[in-house]
Amino acid sequence: AEITQSLQGENSRVGKISDAMMQSLATFADARDEYPIHDVKTFERSDDDGSQSTDTSSILESNEGNPRRTSLEGSRWQYKKRPQLEFMVDQIAEVLRSHPDYGKRKLNVVDIGGGKGLLSNLLAETFGDDVVVQVIEISRAATVNGMMRAKRRGLENIRFDAMDATKVDVQSNKDVVVALHACGALSDVALGHAVSQGAGFVICPCCFRSNPHLRVSIPKGTEGNPEVALVTAEEFLDVDPDQYTSLKQLAELQGDIKLASKAMHTINALRASAVGRLWQSKKGSQERISTSVKTFPIGFSTRNFCLVGKYDLQ
């Protein structure tokens, strides 16, 4: 929260709204219409995945990351962090099952900005032999922490790499890209890897004005061409920089949650549009991606938007 506040402008903190901000919302109304919000009020468990729901819950109960105490920290885990992890696992399960090779081989999942691997370790344990998970995190201390957690859980299908997410080998075989609370342009970086790899994705953005220096990988040329270009977030989204600045200021607005939510919807709809424009299949015309903008209950986090890209076989 302190980092988020330090990144906000004075106007966004006190709730001052300019004409330019409102105009930016009006300009991209079509994007919001094209990608409406799907509000996930309860977590929709599917019976076709066997005992996954039970497995995930039991893993969370037994995981040492669950603060078993009556402290404020334990309460925060139970009522905020844990439901977000369960939501992410549900969405990722849908994307994995939509992959044409699901059940035929291990699917490669990469977690961008995965920190100490709370989500990734859960994925590795929940999906077991169906996946191989890679965590990309710039903090070496966090990756060491994550590796120790994975070792204690006996997980052999996960690896941690301390590196800049923009330096990920985009020519490697990635099937699903995930990110939980990826700050600012890191969400665009994660989506860039997905569109360049023809991968599915589940991306939950966080604050909107951080990491503006990051560059996004996009396909360079036609389908099948492994080369990529590095562009700014504005170029990735194909938006005017000034209008994008206005949208980000509104998204960080603290005085009007409805207006802030509309700005967040707009930014994520623009991201969904960018995916539709740039995503390239690794198998030619046989598959496409279907992108949804989802939200989970705001009580878990005010950063409650999620971009979900499922495979859609033609």
C-alpha cells in the first residue's frame, strides 16, 4: 500500500478529476463494451476436474504459508489472500483444461513476478504431473525463499529463476502465463509473453502507474516467426500516452471507487484488445484465444480485476 501511494499523483490521492480524465473514459467506451466484466461472486468449481477443489483446499490448509493463528496476519490470510489464491487456481484450471495438449503432455506454466512462489508452489502441488512451473522473479531473496518452500513440500515440478521478466526467453515453449498482482506495466510484460508464445494466460494486475520503464515483447511479423519487438506499454495497447496517463490516474483514484473501477475496466479492456490484435497461435489457424475480463469480490482486494485467456479451437 505504501508503494502504491508513493506512485500516485497528488490529484489522484485527493480525488481531483480533470476533464482529460473523463474524456479518456469516453474515448474507450467501445473497448469496455467489447470486453464486459464477468463478476465471479462465488468460485465456480467444476466436477470434471475430479477432486481438485478438495485438493487445493487441503493443500492450503497444510501449507506452511497459512498463518495458523488468531492474529491480524492470520485473519488477512484467511479472508483476503487465501480466497485470491483459490480464485487464481480456478481460473488457471480452466485455461489448462482448454489447452489442446492438456492430459497429453506436461504443460509449461510461467509465473511472471511470482515472488516467493505462494501461487506457483500451489499450482505445482495442485496439478502435479500435468504441469511444469517456472517462476520469474527479479528478487533473488524471494526466489531462494520460494525454492526452500518448494523443497519442504517435496515439489520437483517447479523452478525459480531470479531474473528480469523482460529478459525471459520468449522462444521457449510456454503454454500458460500467470501473474498475481503484477504491478503496472509488469502486467503488460506478462501479456506480451503470452501473445508472443501463443499461450493462454491468467493475469491479475495491481497498481497501474508503476514500472513504466518496462518494455513489452510483441510478435514481429507473421505467425510462426519467432522474432519479437520490444515496445512501450502504450505502444502495446495502441493508445495515446497522455490519454493512458489519464486512465492510470483515474484507476488509482481513492475517493471514488466506482470511477476508479471504470478506469481499471477500461485499461484491462484495452489489454484484452491488444491480445486480440497481436496473439499468435503456435499451430497456425487451428487455435485462437478467447479473452475475458473478470473480477473477484472487492473485499478480497481493491485490485480485483483479472484477464483470462482460454484456448479456443477452430
